Amino acid sequence: MNYPAILEQIHRDIQPYLGTGRVADYIPELAKIPADRFGMAVVTATGDVHRIGDADERFSVQSISKLFACTLAFQLIDDELWSRVGREPSGTAFNSLVQLETEQGKPRNPFINAGALVVTDVLCRRFVSAETALVEFMRRLTGERTVDYDLRVAQSELANAHRNRAMAHFIASFGNLEMPAEVVVDAYCRQCAISMSCVELARAALFLCNGGVVPATGERILDSSSTKRLSALMLTCGTYDAAGDFVFRVGLPAKSGVGGGIVAVLPGEMAVCVWSPGLDSNGNSLAGTLALEWLTTHTGQSIF
Amino acid sequence: MNYPAILEQIHRDIQPYLGTGRVADYIPELAKIPADRFGMAVVTATGDVHRIGDADERFSVQSISKLFACTLAFQLIDDELWSRVGREPSGTAFNSLVQLETEQGKPRNPFINAGALVVTDVLCRRFVSAETALVEFMRRLTGERTVDYDLRVAQSELANAHRNRAMAHFIASFGNLEMPAEVVVDAYCRQCAISMSCVELARAALFLCNGGVVPATGERILDSSSTKRLSALMLTCGTYDAAGDFVFRVGLPAKSGVGGGIVAVLPGEMAVCVWSPGLDSNGNSLAGTLALEWLTTHTGQSIF
Amino acid sequence: MNYPAILEQIHRDIQPYLGTGRVADYIPELAKIPADRFGMAVVTATGDVHRIGDADERFSVQSISKLFACTLAFQLIDDELWSRVGREPSGTAFNSLVQLETEQGKPRNPFINAGALVVTDVLCRRFVSAETALVEFMRRLTGERTVDYDLRVAQSELANAHRNRAMAHFIASFGNLEMPAEVVVDAYCRQCAISMSCVELARAALFLCNGGVVPATGERILDSSSTKRLSALMLTCGTYDAAGDFVFRVGLPAKSGVGGGIVAVLPGEMAVCVWSPGLDSNGNSLAGTLALEWLTTHTGQSIF
Amino acid sequence: MNYPAILEQIHRDIQPYLGTGRVADYIPELAKIPADRFGMAVVTATGDVHRIGDADERFSVQSISKLFACTLAFQLIDDELWSRVGREPSGTAFNSLVQLETEQGKPRNPFINAGALVVTDVLCRRFVSAETALVEFMRRLTGERTVDYDLRVAQSELANAHRNRAMAHFIASFGNLEMPAEVVVDAYCRQCAISMSCVELARAALFLCNGGVVPATGERILDSSSTKRLSALMLTCGTYDAAGDFVFRVGLPAKSGVGGGIVAVLPGEMAVCVWSPGLDSNGNSLAGTLALEWLTTHTGQSIF
């Protein structure tokens, strides 16, 4: 596959779309990022790295952290996780409380905010500092010792975390939180504030294309079956309530964040990360989704 | 009207029902009250007091405090209140978050928990201590200087306030709270913990039957039109999501609390308070509702 | 009470509001009525009739028919009715199917469309022609032999009855319809198409202010207690999902229709009907609601 | 891949599960099928057929017909279809009307009942008899001239179609139906009553593993890209509101029916159909889902 040529063509074709979409503005720190940035990196299972645009610039991973927090929690408590959080698409906005009420405090899946709070609760219970544990995990997956969370972004999130606090207290009211709601929200906001580049995120996701093993170090993260199941979960729940449309157009398991990043994997072949801050109405990167759609079209590769 | 005879008959007939229903147990302090207590007091507009059973024993007013907090807020900011809280029956459980999400953080009415939190926010903004202001107000309405809130009940509520905290943060996320969520929830829990007897509560509500003026002191609480409108609000929204059934059976504007108390008024004639801790499935006192239904049947009096 | 003077003042003051609001247009026949029509009639329990404007012009009663159909069904099967339909405000739009799904086919109350279909089903089961039975009932209540339904309006309704058909089949799917859905919808559309004037409707409602007896003929329609309970139901459920606001502003039990009519009663005193086709966003006559609000303000009379 | 050995092992292991689950009983004709039947057929892209148990016995395809009706509609009007029906998982029960109300008559996807009615409306508009067109299509896909619908099942469905009628009229009320609701429901019930065997259904689905071309005849059904997108849709929406769990466990695009059948495909490799009438709480075949989960475990094949 001629990835360099394909990435270059995508980079050319995407130009008119840069700056469209809406940069997340509910967190002031995120609102400062220029909407026209664009980066993309493909890392193959064999270790080749292909990059274009701002692929080495770090951005706020936001909800993409949910994928790695969930991996860590899955490592720790395995299928016990599913007694506290479901595996179904939510069908409603990512920060909705309605479903939580109907379903008695058990979030639909670990990739909506409510579910991610439960996942963070699992981490808070087992680590002195959940956010440090996740940062360490990201460093191990990427081999980059400088990966960290951005304190200003974390504080900006904490100052605007009314909805997440509401959700945490609500989950607690159903008895589905083991640690204090404030502790969980604090750790959650720090996790979301982790900064990474496209190349780093694609590298971090590579174990998902490689049966659960990090190719560069040989470290096993998950067994083969759990790895497939995590990919399945990304597919049905990874892109907010636009999962159906995303799978229809892109055809790859993926996890997006309101920072404008999207990580996707093609099992056995490659991991890809794209970044562009302008979001569509569902909260997914507008240019990023388009770039991934073109990638599967140009390469003829998807899981279908 | 021969109130003494009517109260005595009600007291006799209600015996088989005492101890039925379910005492509120989500607050440990409330769960300790024996289910078979029963008291009832009628105070006429002319000042006569009729009582039966445990009519002088104080109990936790709980949501009945919403009626008086709303009166106080209405005094303070008049119709401005309705820009922040609605006047419609909720149609769903009193502590639901669903409606709040659909209606963008504007609670349906001041007598469901969400609306009461907004009302408390109004008081917190204007008084150094909202709960002290309300306690003072209750003392003025009743002439009883010993009315106060029960600190153990308040602490018990605070320790179990996950749902109210969730609601306060949720309302804050829509910009409909002026004070910090924690401050509002704290004041709210203290208000709910006010202890009063049937006689005291009936006296406190008497201004509603008297065009807005406290008969004993001549103090004007609300103008005549506002008084009628507050009664209208009690009628459609005062008994959780059983308002329709309550009006159908009892036919009086009323406000109930999970402590087992219900205050009702017949404009121009009398205020009544009944107390019995066993609740029906809607959270209203089971024997209390029955006693009020019998009162309107026996006296032939209702607003219809 | 000087009703003539009060009606004249209302008529003067209402002029600027005529033509505002939106005439119901989902039924083409209704859309033809000029928006600036206005009539009002007060009929006292003693038989005096006061009228102003177009008080003798017939208009389509629409949902006001629900009040009389419910009275008839209540006569027939008494409290058995409440096993098939509830007594609570709906809290959602009058033609919503959502609540019906949550509550397993038992409509919230007889004054929303779903509940009215169940009421009509009761009538269809017991009369050869439900709409003829209702027309006969209206003639008996008013003494007017020419009261009838308008066939063109009925046909116009039937041709646009998708939502009502959906509702009827949906109720049937829960086993809460005894007659075929198509039969019930047909009868329902004819009922709604009954034409009556303000004076006739006020006369028809007079039994509700007179303990259940038609003053003119002495015919008992309902016993005293059932009459009060029907008024209670009007109060909490009679004006679509604006019942709270309506009671707050007007303070009388009432039933409105999208034809622009509103019937209201003050027990022991009078029945009133107002008509003006322009509707507010809740489907209640805009000028009509205002006129009733002024009536209770000017007379100082309401149930509170 | 040694499919014969794998099928035999599945057949042995599944025995304890046969007869568990609940046979669909809302249609009397379906309730007659013994719960312990089990058949399974794998047809490879190269044309090999592997079968076990009752793989040649015909059963009622029910909702599996939605897959082929959607294919046909997609052939006819291509992406225009998505203006009338969405591509998102519903997140609620397959026959819910709630979502339809919130989303103004546009069903979430073509694989829930509401969406399938819109798809059938597309076919009814373009064919004299939509059900005959679909039967013909199934004959072309399978090469079996005797495939047909079962009239008794169709009549049984029609006699119990209240919910579907409600849904069709509801969609019509939003203007999203071109043909009369009754016509659409009639055709829909006949479609669902098509009888086919596991071998026939696996053959019919084979074009989905072969880039849109029927291997046996070379007939192109859809272009390559549309084929992938249809598979994507099966994955996110094909198994009622358990899609997330199904993908997590099985990892294949699939479409199930309450007759107990499930069709699944592994692009490039094979189509499989399993049949066992006992359903789990989501309406998917209990033993069938298990058999498919074991198939992907034993073969190590899934799309992830």
C-alpha cells in the first residue's frame, strides 16, 4: 500500500474543508486552537510510520483517553467491568443523563461520559492517582517519556465540569461509584487533558491491530480475544451517537475526541490517527472523518 | 361546621390504615419514626384550633418546606421567579432529571426537587443563611419561637444527597444557578429538616386562606392575587406526580412531604395539616390523604 | 355581580388581541375561520344569560367534546372508567405517543387525545352510534334540538387523522380498545366536529356548577361527588399541557378546544364559554384565555 | 478451514441449550414451532456448502426479510433512501414509537420495524406487489424457484399487526409514507412471512461477501462500496437493540429475525445462517447467537 502518496492526496483534497466545523468551545483552553490545523499519521503493524501535516503536534486527546482508560480497566478487572457498564450504543448525546435514569445508573458503554466516569472510578480505586497511572500507560504504549496531561486544560475542564459532576453524583445515587464523586471527576478531567500527537496516538493504538501485543516492545496488553472485543466496542460506540453513520462511511473501529482527534485501527494492518479541531454536529472532527473515509476508499481497505 | 366531631370520626376510621404504607427510608433519621403515628389539626380563618391525635408532635416537614420557601422567594422577586422555574405539573417522579434535560435546566415547578433547588438558590443569593431566613419566616407565621431545623436529620440528608447534588450541578450546567451547587444543596437539606407540628403547620398556612394576611398578626405576606396563584400552584403541583389523583379525591390545594405531613387549605375557611409517616407509592402520606379525602366528604367542602 | 358591564369591558379591552395567535390549520375546514372572531357568554346557576360579541355563532367544539363524552362514559360505567384511563396531567403534548408507550397503553387522562379515544371506545361499545348519542346528550343539556356535528369538518378530520389512527392502533396493541380502531377513530372525528355556540356550551356545562343537575330541566346528570371530581379533572387536565399555567392565571376548571372555544365553570355560581379562533403555542385560545383571566380578576371570583 | 468438523462440534455443544429461550408467541403461527429445532449452514465464497441439523428446513424469515427488502430499495433509489430513514442504532426496542416521535417520523435505521415500513413503502411505490417483488428477488439470489411466503403466517401477522399499523399511521402523520398505511402494513406482513431454509438464506446473503455479486450467476446486486456499507449497517443495527453485545461476542455483520434465524457474513470468506426458535430477551435466537459466537471462536475468524 502506497501510504505516502495516499496521505499526500488526502492532504491536498482536505484543504477546502479545513476551518469548517466548530471548535469545541465549552472548555476555554480548547477554544484557542486554530480550526484549520490538520495532521494525520499511519503506523503499520510492521512499524512503518507515515505522516502528513501537523502529525507531530500534540493536541488534547479528550475522549480518546476513554479508549485507553477502558483498556487499563479491562486489564485490571476483565469481564467484571460489564456488571457496571454496558456494551450498547447509547443512541443519545454523549453527555445525556436520561438513559442513566431509565437504566438505573448503569451507563450504556464505557465510551460515553457516564461510562468513562465508572471506568475512571475503577482506576481511582486501584491506583493512588488514576491520571498518573493512565499517563504512565500511554508512555509505555508509545515509548515517549514526555507524554503528560496539560494542567491548564485540566483546570479549564474542572472549572466547567457541572455536567460531569451531575453525572457522577447521579451514578453515585444508584450505588455505581466506589470512590467520592469529586475524586472521580477530578481524575477524569485530568485524563481528558492528556496531550499527544497523531504519531503518538497511532503508535499507542497499534496493539489493537496486533492481537493485543505492542509490536515495538512485545508487551502483551490484552489477550487476542479481548482485543477483538475492544475493537468491536470501538466500532459500535466509539464515535458518540454517530457510530452508525461513521461505520457506514469509514468502516473502521475508531475513537474520537472533542479535541479534534480520531484514532482508528485496521486489524492486522495499521493504526491511524487524524487531527483537525473543527467538529461536526455530533462532536467528531469534520475533516478528520472525511480523511478517514477517503483513506478507506483510496486503500480499498476496511473491515468489511 | 362541627370540626371536633368530624376529626374524631376520622381518627376512629383511620385506625386500620395506620402502619400501612412505607416510611421514607432513604434518610436513616426518618426511617426511625414509627409508621402508626397520626395527628391532624384544623385551624379556621377565625382562629379556632381543632386537633386530634399527635397533632402537637413535631415531625420533619421535608417537602412542605418548599411551599414556604417558594412563598418567601415569591415575596422577594415576584414574577421574576417564573423566568427560572415553570408552573406546570411535572408528570414524572419528583426527583427526575429527564425533564430537566429536555427543558434545558428550567424545572417544571417550584414543588419538585429541581424547582425547589432553584428557589433555594434565590434565597441563598439574598440571605446570609437561607435556612435561617426560612426558620425565621416559619417563626413569624406561627408565632412559635422554638421552630427550628433538626441538625441530625439535616446531616442525614446531606450524607444521602447524591441525587440532589446531581440535580444542582445539572441545573448549574444550564446556567440556572447563581450560587455554588454545594451551597444550595446544603441549605436545601437544612430547610427540609425543619421540624413542626400539625398545629404549627396549619397556622403557618393560614395566610393562604386569608387573602395573603396572617390573621393573628395582620402581617401581609402576599397580595390577594399572588395568594390565589400560589394556591393554584399547590393544586396542580403540590403532591408530586399524583396531583391529578389527589385533586380528584381531595379537592383542596395541598403540599405534602415524605416525612408524612400534608398541609391543605380551603380559601376563606380553614387550613388543615395531617401527619402520618406511612407513604403511598407516590410519596404522599397514605393515611393522611385518606383523612383529607374524608374531611372534604364529611364537611361537603372543597373548592369545587 | 354586574356581568353585562364586565363582559363589555372585556370586549373592549380584548380588541387589540383579536387576530393574534394562530388558527388551527391541520384541519383545512378549521383553517377557513377568520382569526378575529370573538364571543363570550356567562350563564348563571339561576339561569341568567349574559352574552357579548359572536356569542350565538356556532363553532367547532373540537376537544371540548371530550368533556361531555367523558361525562357520558362516567354516567355509564362510573369508576370502572379509571381502570382504562388515568387522572393525571400528561406533562406532554396532547397528541403524544411517548407516554402511552411508557405506561403500557393506559392514557394519562380522558382529556388528551389518547384518553378521549378510550372514552369514545366506551361509547361505541354501548351505543349503535357513539356520535349520535353524544349529539343527543348535547341537545338534552342545552334544550337546543338543532345541535349537530358538521359533516364537512368531520370528513376533513378523518382525512387528516393519521396521528389519531396511530394512537388508536397503539392503544389496541396494548389491549385497551374493545371496538375496532377504525370505528373508534371515525366516531371520535365526528364528535369533535359538533358545532355549538358560546351560549349553548355555557348552558351545557351548567350542571357542573349545580351539583350535577341541569337547572332548566331538573335532570340529574351525575351525583354531587362525581360532579366535583369531574371539575377537579378539568382543572388539572383540561387545557392540554398548559394546565398549570391556566389554573395559575385563570383559577377555574376549564376545557378548551382547538376550534378556539374554552368552557369554564365556577361551582355554585356560573358557567362561561368564550370563543376566539387564534391559538397560543399550547393550543388554547389566546384571546379566550386572556378574557377568562380578566373575568376572574374583574369579578374577584375564582375557586381559590 | 475445516467447516464440517467445526459445525459438528457446535452441533454437539449446543444440545443443552436447545429448547431454552422463548419462542415468539405474539404471532400464533410462530408459536407452534418446537423450540428445540436447530440448523446451521455455511456457504463459502467459492461455493462450498456445509450444513448441520435442520439446515434444509424452511422457517419464517421474519425480520431477516428487512435485509433483503433494504437491498432492493437501495438498488432502486440508492442514497436517496437515507433522506427517509437513518443509519444509527436505535438504542431502544425494535418496535418503539418513542424515537419516532422525537425524531419527527424518520426511523433510526431500516432494520427496526419503523424503518422497514418506510423501506416497504419504497417497494410498494415501485412494484405492483411489493411482496411478490421481494419473493422474486429471493428466488434470483438463491436459484430456488419454490421460495415463497406462507399465507397462514402472513394472515396471522396481519391479525396481530396493531403495533405496526400504529407505526405506519404515525410515520404517515409526519409525511414520510407515500402509499396508504394499510397497503404498506399488508405488504410488510407478507414479506415477513417468507419461508426459507438456512442453506437458502446463507446463499441469498452470499453477494455480501463477494463485493456485491452473486457468485453462482455473476449477477451484480450492488456495487462494491454499497455492499460494504450495507454490511456496516448490519453490524451496527442488525440485531435489534443488542447490536453492541452481538458485535462484541460474535464480531460479524448479521441480521436476525424472531422466527429464530440469524444470517451473518464474513466478507471475502463465507455467509452463514443459523436457526433455532428459542429467543433471548432481545428477540435474537439464543442458541443461534451462541453458535455464531462459537463459530468465530473456533475459526479464529471475525472482522476484527
